[in-house]
Amino acid sequence: MKYGIIGTGAIGGFYGGMLAHAGCDVHFLLNTDYDEVKANGLQIDSCDGNFHLDKVNVYHEVSDMPVCDVVLVCLKTVKNNLLESMLPNIVHERTLVVLIQNGIGLESDLQSVFPHLHIAAGLAFICSSKIGKGHICHQCYGRLTLAPFGHEYLDVTAQVVGDFIRSGVQAFTAEYHIARWKKAVWNVPFNGLTVALNTTTDKLLANRDIEKQIHNIMLEVIHAANRINPRKPIDDSFADEMIQQTKVMTPYSPSMKLDFDNRREMEIHYLYERPFMDAARAGYDMKRVKFLSDELRFIQHSYIM
Amino acid sequence: MKYGIIGTGAIGGFYGGMLAHAGCDVHFLLNTDYDEVKANGLQIDSCDGNFHLDKVNVYHEVSDMPVCDVVLVCLKTVKNNLLESMLPNIVHERTLVVLIQNGIGLESDLQSVFPHLHIAAGLAFICSSKIGKGHICHQCYGRLTLAPFGHEYLDVTAQVVGDFIRSGVQAFTAEYHIARWKKAVWNVPFNGLTVALNTTTDKLLANRDIEKQIHNIMLEVIHAANRINPRKPIDDSFADEMIQQTKVMTPYSPSMKLDFDNRREMEIHYLYERPFMDAARAGYDMKRVKFLSDELRFIQHSYIM
């Protein structure tokens, strides 16, 4: 199986690197780090053991890449508009495209551009960051969940899970709707509030009233999910579970906070505006999510753009 | 009539200064500026004409002040706990105490400490700031509304209004509940959001979604007011009116933003927590106000205290 990695940063560099390190046939698309990785390979500092990939298949243009059986999209979602021109270069009719990204509605938007494409969500539970050109630091966790979108499980899905497990990544499959929204339960409060209040997860949870608001926001996400898909409801207790898990995590800056700190565009659309719109269409008003969302747009406009 | 001014800053310095300038018998309590004003008097730079008061009755200790017929309390509300020990020094049984302060519940709290005290709310529509020791800058507006709390209009109220009018201050009387809550309709969204988003009123209103949230918050304040006092409801259109008026104002930093910028304690209790609690007791949940309130407490804890 040929793997294509679109976006070789904290996520794509780590998961693609793990596959390549285990001997899979992996092809990386790079932008700013192309020359460095072409010359010197990819360095992965990982809590599970460091390694260096001396020879890496790297490309600066997607048109130079081979057609792949699996494409892992690891871009920031603010760049997903690029997929329309990129993907036709590297997919055949049975390629599986896995969006290892945060947010709600990503797969549906991509499917509307490519009605016959096989798409899956990739939910990464990982602390990883790019700390230099071609240099990834994987601090902890790393679990990856694949959730097929709008189609039955394909053989290729099982093969991908198998390749990841053989590469040392804990990989699973899950039901799409539940998987995406459960991830949002954590992402929505913690990404936005660490930016709006310029802080870290531990400091948010050290404040009783803010912990309550995080819980309120989580319930808004759960209730939106359940309104949109009532057949498989997420239980309210999942919010408590997420808060308890976060309390025992080390102090953490979510990806949106890192984007904010580095004055990069934040993933406001797919993490806030899109779930709000989907919920509104289903008749549910995510009041606090919308308030936080509007604050984030204002902050981005003031400080970044 | 003898006037006592508790807190000689942007508000007390201006209104007390106007009365003194017109020849009223005014006695000022000062803290940090005492020596300066004792030596050099009080300077008022006003859009309506500058003036200097050479000889001012100033006091550093409330126990040195004479008993007054009218006391204008112009402290920040975070210092209202001082009133319990201060007021008995300067009131007789018919003294009118006017709280020229922002927020909800101030008069009720003071009345519970002094059950027989005559109290009125003072609503100042003014842009004024202290720009140096004993030096007040009154930029614009200046209207003052007196609203008797829990008692009929007293003769003294009419006298105070008359003294202000003769001093060049537009003064009125109004019904207490309506006056306090209508002021809160403007104060609650603009004070908190200029702090949370570190900006000014004009920039808030230049963002469509934030303008909508300001409108939402104003409606929460109006609906809380109407739930608490259904007999004299405030119309929803008052929110539109306030937004339109603010759009034609010059860019403005509300008092809480000035407190934040100068790392002073913010008036979160009486502007946010108290209206939220009063509304909750009446069965109305001010969701957005509570969210903003919790953000402000977090911000104050992070940056100021």
C-alpha cells in the first residue's frame, strides 16, 4: 500500500514517520521544510523512543507525487480549500482519504466536492508539535481512531489500522458521528477558552466558575450531537469524564492556542461556526459556543490578520 | 445645605466641583490626592469651560468632616464595604445619601446596613476621568439622574436637583428600578466586552457578530429587569436605541476598561454577579452575562490581583 501524507507537521510528520519507520511506502508532501527534509531527513523525538528517517520520499508539488492507496490529510483545516486541486493528482477510484483534523463537517464538505471519494475521519489523541524544520516532538499519547464517512468499512480501512498497529501506533475504528462529536466535546471548550483567556488547561480548571462553563459548553456540544443524530446519543456524563481526564493531564496548550501564540490563523470555522450552524439547522441553539466563537473571530481579526 | 463628597475622583471631583464652583457648601473626602488639593485646590478641565477651585474644604479622615445634608458617594463599588464605618460620622436622621455608582443592588445592600437611611441612586451619563492629582478632565456629557430608593420623593431631592441645575449640571429625577436597570443595559455589555476583547466601543460595534452579542446581552439585562419588576417593563427596542447611540459616540473606553488598563480591581460584583443572582432568584438565567462575568473574574485573577 502506498501512503501519501498531505502536510508534514506535528501530526503528518509523526504518523507518516511512524509508518515509514516501520517500512511502509510513505510519500510526504512538504512546503516550508522541503529543502531541509530532502537533504537531512525527518527527526522524530518521541516519548516512545526517538528515531531518524535518513531517506524520505519528499515532494514539494503534489503533481510530482505518485497515486496513493491511502492519503492522510494533516493540514490545518483553514487550508482545506487546497484539497480540491490537490487530491485528483494522487487518488485512484478506491483510494481512502483520511482527514486527521479537528472539527465538524470536514468530511461532508469534501464529499460534496468529490461525491465518489472514499473518506474517513482520523481522530488523533496526541500531544505533538513541530519544534524545527523536519523536526517533530511527540510528547505523549498518540492513539488514532479511523471512522469511515458515508460508506461501509472497506478492506483498506482494516489494512490501514493494521499498518498503524504494526508501526507502534494504537489504532482503532469507530462510528463516524459519535467519534467526531466526542472529539469536539473536548476541543470546543479547551481550544477557545485557552485563547480567549490566554492560559492553559490546568489554569482554566483551577477556576470553579470556568470549570462550570467548560461543562456547560461540553453539554451544548453533546446536546447538539444528539439533536443532529438522536439514534446514538452521547451521555451527559461524557462531559464529566472529559473534565476529569483533563485534570490529570499535564498543563496543556491546545492546537488553537499554539496557532494564536504563533499568530497563525485559527481553526474557528470547523471547530465553532460549523457545529453552531449544523446545530441551528437541527433546531438547537449553542448559545455559549456562539459567544465564544464570536469572541475568537474578533480576537483573530484584532491580533492576527 | 451641606454636601459631603465621598471619593473625589473623576465623578466626585466633577460633580462636587460644579456644586462648589456655584457657591454650594461642599466638603470633599480625599485619599491619595489630599495633600495636593489641600495645597493647590482642584482643577476641572471641562468641555463646558475650565475652572479652578482655589480654596476647597478637604478632609483626609471622614471623622473630621461635618455632618452633611447630602452625601454623594462616588467611590468605586469595590470599596462600598467602607461605607458602614464612614457614613455614621457624617449623616443626621434626614440626610440623603446618593450612590453615584454603577451596578445593580447597591442601594439594597446599603439599606440592609442602615435601615433608616434615606438613599437614592445617582446615574451619571458622563465621560470624565482623573488625569492627575486633583485634576479632573470632563470630556463630554454630564447628565445626572437621581432616583430615590424605597421612599417617596423628599424635599431634599428636589433641592439637590435644583442645586445641580443652578451649578450647570443637567439633573433629573426618575423611577429607581427603571433608572438602575436601563443604565445596566449599556454598562453590562460594553464594560465587560471592552475588557475581555481588549478594545473600545467603536471596534466592538464594527464587528457584526459582536454587535449581535451586545444586543443579546442587552436583551438579557432587559428581560431580567422585567422579570424582577414586571409592572414597569423596559421595551426590547431600548437595546437598539442604546446601540445606535453608541455608534455615534466617539470611541470610548468604559470605566471597567480603564480599571483593567490600570490594573485596578474591576466592579464585577455589582455589574455582573449581582444582576445575575437577582435574575436567577426571579427565575431568569442570564446565560451570556454569566459567561462574560466568569471570563472577567478569570481575567482579573490572572492579570490584576
